[in-house]
Amino acid sequence: MQNVIFDNTIAELKTIFGTPRHLVSKNGVRFQRNGSVTVYHEEIAPGNSAEIALNVQALASSFGVTPLSLNKLVNECNAMTGRAVEINKRQNWPRIGIASEEHVLLVKQRLSALLLR
């Protein structure tokens, strides 16, 4: 279900990825500019308010970073938030679990530091 943390996640990520579009499934939004980033509010792990799924190859290419550095960032963010995630087996994009406003700001700061240098 759409919620405040999900909405805040989208608002913060707009500064990096532009304006998202709602998914046809209505379970989240996708940022298309600079690769693909999807933020979900449904079909996520219990206790999460949102999950950010990253198309690592497309983002790495678009921002001029290595896929390894982006995967490392995802792992670091997951360790910092301590949240489990629900992986979509079709896309199999790594995800970051978000349960609080603190998580939103932490993830935005880490993504900005790597992608907006």
C-alpha cells in the first residue's frame, strides 16, 4: 500500500533520477532516465515501507561507474538498514529495503555520493 515513506523515497530520488512513472501494476513507480530504478510499495518484504530495485548494468553504464561499485553500494545500504527484501525472480534486480525516513536519507546520500560525482 502506498505510504509516507514510499512517497518520501520517490521525492528524494527525483533529485538523482528525474520524474518517475507509475507502473501498470500500480505497485510502484519506475525512474526511466539514466537507467532503470523502480520503487515498490507492494510485493515487498514484511516490515518494509518501500523497496528500491536497481538495474545495475544500465545505471552503471549511464553514470560511468562500475557494476561492481554499484553492487557494493547496494550491499552496504542493506547492511546499514538491516532490512530483508523481496526479489522479483523475473528481473532479479538487487533491492534496498526501506522502513524509515532515516533509511530514505541514508540511501539517497549513498547513491548521490557514488552517482553524482
